[in-house]
Amino acid sequence: MPAKGAHVDVIAGGGIVGLSIAWRLARSGRPVTVADPAPASGASHAAAGMLAPVSEVTYTEAPLLRLGLAALRRWPSFAAELAVDAGLAGADALDFRTDGTLDVAFGADDLAALDELAAFMEKLELPVERLTGRECRRLEPMLAPAVRGGLLAPGDAWVDPRRVTAALLTALDRLGVPLVRARVSELLRDDGTVTGVRLTPPDVQAPGVADGGVLRAERVILAAGAWSAALAGVPVRPVKGQIMRLRSSQPLLGRCVRGTVHGSSVYLVPRGDGELVVGATQEELGFDTRVTAGGLYELLRDARELVPGVTELEVSDVVAGLRPGTPDNLPVIGPSGTPGLTLATGHHRGGVLLAPLTTVILLGEEGELAALCSPERFRDIS
Amino acid sequence: MPAKGAHVDVIAGGGIVGLSIAWRLARSGRPVTVADPAPASGASHAAAGMLAPVSEVTYTEAPLLRLGLAALRRWPSFAAELAVDAGLAGADALDFRTDGTLDVAFGADDLAALDELAAFMEKLELPVERLTGRECRRLEPMLAPAVRGGLLAPGDAWVDPRRVTAALLTALDRLGVPLVRARVSELLRDDGTVTGVRLTPPDVQAPGVADGGVLRAERVILAAGAWSAALAGVPVRPVKGQIMRLRSSQPLLGRCVRGTVHGSSVYLVPRGDGELVVGATQEELGFDTRVTAGGLYELLRDARELVPGVTELEVSDVVAGLRPGTPDNLPVIGPSGTPGLTLATGHHRGGVLLAPLTTVILLGEEGELAALCSPERFRDIS
């Protein structure tokens, strides 16, 4: 057994995945330290927070659907327990809502695609409802008159990721988990075993950090999102997403609404306080987090097509984040081939949805799902 | 003669007009105080800085054209002298540039309108050049291929209004002009004469301010832009303009470019450091300075039509300001009917262009132009 207070686990990365893991480990009594130069400021900060495995389903990604459904089932208890640990009134304080997602169609081609998707989902015994344009507008009166039909996934949910990471930081603080505000610039290796991390800047002051920014650990859990590739050869690439937050005095929508406009997918996520999140671009541009004229233009154009009334809303925030995409769109979770190194990265567009499930997989439960996410499917990780 | 240091003139409003007047008066040795809760943060902060009387000309506004041309002639010496007083290297430090404006047309109707405008301008002996689409693109290679013709106004200029107001504030500081950071909430009146202002908050600490926020003056110069109506019944209304700043590593354009897209006018103003200003909406919404989804959408849509390459640029700033519009679009400059009250407001879209000329008109030069701007043309000012 490690001495009390030793840095048994060091988690490289303080996004929603890294923080969730730290919280679960610390809760179970395991000493853990999180290292991140700016926790909760990357992809988690940009995320809209859709927990929508059903409406996100595509024909080719059955494993991702299975993961997503299992993850969604974990969310209610995760949110409730986190609220308790963070001293919040309840999951409502995280804006955790379960009112479903409405996927809408405009043209005849869109409608045909929606019909096919509905048939596919019914075959999978997913609870969906095919709606006419009129039924869609009855549910969501602000929808454009041009909407001709929709598919309601009543089980889909959403949450405010910024509130979740804020709650995780509070919970970690209450549990006494050290949060080192420095970047993990290198994994320390000793005879083929990962034995800790090197931090930048090297003179960072934090418990357990030795000269040169060295922080020893029995296990390093790499949860550095798109930055994981450089540290351990994980095949993740940055997929840029630009997102916009609009503000209105009262909510324009009662549930998440998504649709395909001009061939690009757009979604609108309503918050309880009247905020409306519009997302998101998907751009392969490397480590580029600039908010661009073209990105904003696409979001605004597509959001207007779905819900014309958005034009009156105030623009309160615009931000870009980098999702960690993998070759097969599945995350990379579990022990790597290298002793001392465990991975929890590659969550791509699903970091918020999959965070609770990721902690469970790491704790060794959910063996069958763990196999889907196993690092063993990739070479070159070390 | 007033005692040295007395607050002979109090200027209500520290936008580009109020600050320019203060600078000219202080330079001539006259004691002056400026009151503004947040100098240089209103319409001047949102302005793009086009000094483009020729390309802004319309058939019905000959007086405004005369004013604008006279104002443009004042700019080179104004910029040069301001640079000296602010300790800058020269007018270049204000991004004062004289490379002209290019007005472009897309469709056949646009081209016909451009031809008519060219004929009208030639009749006025304004120096303009009618260009083909090819000639436009030779001047500005980033222009959209759909541009079919243009009108070059080679004498038009532009400047960075934020640098100008910053230089004015520096110059005023060097001249020892007091800047009271409070709002003028009321004009003090004594037997039909304006004798000073009341400031809010009333406990503001500044030289010459007595109990209750009272600041006495021989003359109050009202330069409060859209807020002038409430103080003295000037018929100005707020005309909202949303504007966007884009950033690129190298300038996309060599001169100001404007055009009419989907019936709305858009212009692009390049700065020396690669910034590109895109403006501007014109909205009649009262005192509303929210940046809206619809406003940004229009700017982005129209800018893309003119110069498709803007989509790659970073969005560095988005802001809305309130222009002080008058019923005849001409400013209101000169002594009011009320002793002790002088007006310098109602500059609408021309505050930056007209600021130097405004100071000259107030000093009693340019009598003929002064008549165009006289407050006497409106009743109810007092």
C-alpha cells in the first residue's frame, strides 16, 4: 500500500474526463493528483453538453451507439452524486435535463433520410418517434415553417458542461485533491515503465513536485485530449469545433433541436436560464483555436434556418475547442502496453456523454464495453 | 477674463467630437473640463473610421457632401498636429491613410446605379474613376470574381478611431485638461441661462466639482451623441451599428472596399497591422447595444460576398455603438438659443470624419458651413 498522501495516480489533463476520473478515484480513497495548466478550459469548455446517443447514431457506428447508451444510463446517478459532493441542491444545478432531442428535416431528401434512420433505430429497438412538420412545431413553436418532419428521441438528455466541470473542481477541492496548474510536458520512463511526469514550468510549486518539475506516480492516467498524441503516441488528432452562445430572456426551445442545413449538421441546446448554445463546426486544422468569420457564419446561417427567431438574440460567447478524434471515432480507455501508463482519451465529440462511463471502465467494471475502447487496437502507443 | 483654472468650458461627452473640441480649446489656452463616465467607449469606439465623403455621397444630400469634403481637407493637418501633441511619430501612428475607397457592383442593376452615380459625381467635379470588374480585381485581387465593376474615389481616406481617441486623451492629459469620469445627468439653469452641469454619481471627486456633483461653467458644450436628446431636447435618436473586427497576418485589402449586397451596404476597412473592420448595421432600436446573432450574420454574409477570403480570418472583436442621427442627417453644431449652451452633436455616421471640422466651426471659422449645421433649424432645443 502506498503511504498516505503519496501521489499514487497522476492524471495528466483536467478536462471533464480527467476531473471525473480524479473525483471517482479520490472518492474511493485513492491518492490522486491532477495536472493541467488551465483546468476545464479546453474541449469541455467549448462543448454544448448534448447527451444524445440516439440522435447521434449513424449506420456504421454501432459500437459507439452501445457505448453512448451505456454512458447515458450512468448520467443520472453521476449527476446526483456529483451535486451532493459539490454541495449543490441537485442535478438541476448542473442543468441536467432529460427532455429529448428533436432531429428535423427540410427537403424531400432529408425526409427520406429521416424515414430510413427511424426504421434503423426501430430495428435496434431504440425509442424514437417519427413526427410531421406540424407535430414538430407543436412541440417547438419557434421552429422554421419550412421544417417538414422530425424524429424525436425522447430519451436523449443534456447538461451544462461548464457547470459540471465547476462542480467537479469544487468536489475535488473538498476531497483535498491537489490540482497542479502546470502542463505535463513529458512522461518519465524508467526501464520501460512510466514512473511519473515532468511538469512545465519546471519550478511549479505543488505538493510532491521535486526539482525540475518531476512528479512521481505509481500510475499516470493520460487524459490530455488532443494533446495526448505528443505524450504517448496515442492516435488522436485535434478536430476543431466552434460554438456560439446566445442569450434570451426566456427559453426559445424546450429541448435540443438539430438538423442538417446545406449539408452541415447544426444543433441548438437550450439552458434553463435562457441561454441557447449553437454548435458546432468540425474542422481539421491542427492545433488552431481561432474563432473565424467562416465558422461563425456557418453557425449563424444554419441556426437561422432551423429557428429564425435566433436573429434577435444577443451573442454572449463564441469559443473554439479541439476534440480528440481517433481513427475509429471510439475513445481509448484502459491500461496501455506500457506499465504505469493508463489512457483515457480520444473521446472526440463524446467527452461529456462518456465521462461517467469512462471512470467505470477504468475501475474495471463494464468489461465488455472496455474491450471496445481498449488501447490494444492501436499500435505505437507507449 | 476668467481666473486661471476656472472651468470656463465644460464639455459633456468624451467621444471623438468632445475630445477634439477639448483639445482645440485647451491648445488655444482656454480652460476646459471634459465629463464622461467612460471616454471614447461609445460610437467612436465602434466606428470603422472611413473618411469617405465621396463614396458616401447620395443624390439628396448635397449639404452633407459639402461638409464631408471640407472635413476631409482638415484631416491631414489635424492628424499631424494631434500626433505631435500626443508624442507620436506621425499621422501614420493613427493609421491615417489616403488610398481611396472602391465601391463595387455585382449585378446589372448595381452597375447601372454605379454609372449614374459616376455621372452625378463628375457633374459635381468629384474625382472618381469608373472601373471594370477586371480593373477592380487588379487593384484588389481578393475581391470576389462576381464583382462586375466599380467606382474608385481616390481621394477618400480612413483612420483608426481608437488610435485617434487614445491620442486625444494623451494630448489632453499633457495639456492638463481635467477629465471627470462621471455622467452629465442634468444641465444647470439659472434664469434661462445654462450655468453648469450636474454629475452622476454626485460624490465624484474632481477639481471644481462642488457638493451634489455640481460643476459650474461659463459655457456647456453638449457633445453627448445619442444621449444629447434627454439633456437639451436636441432631435437626435440612437441609430445602432454593429461592427466586427477580423485579424489576419497580412492585409487582405489595400484600400477601403464597399458594396451593396442583398440590398444592404457593407464596407471593409483595412488597418496597417492586418486588422480588417467590417461594418455596419443600421438599426432603429432605441438605446440597445446588444451584439445580436442577426447583426453578425448580416455582416458576415455580406463581407463574404465582397471578399470570400474573409472566412479564414479570426474574429477579434464585435461591438455595437449608437450613432446620433438627426432628422436631416446633418450635425447640430453651434450656440443654441439658450445662453451658456453650445451644441456639437448629431454627427450620425460622420463623427470621425467631421470631428476636426466641428472644432473649426465652433471656433467661428467656416461661417458658411456653420449655417448648414446651425441648431436654429430645429425648434425645442433649449
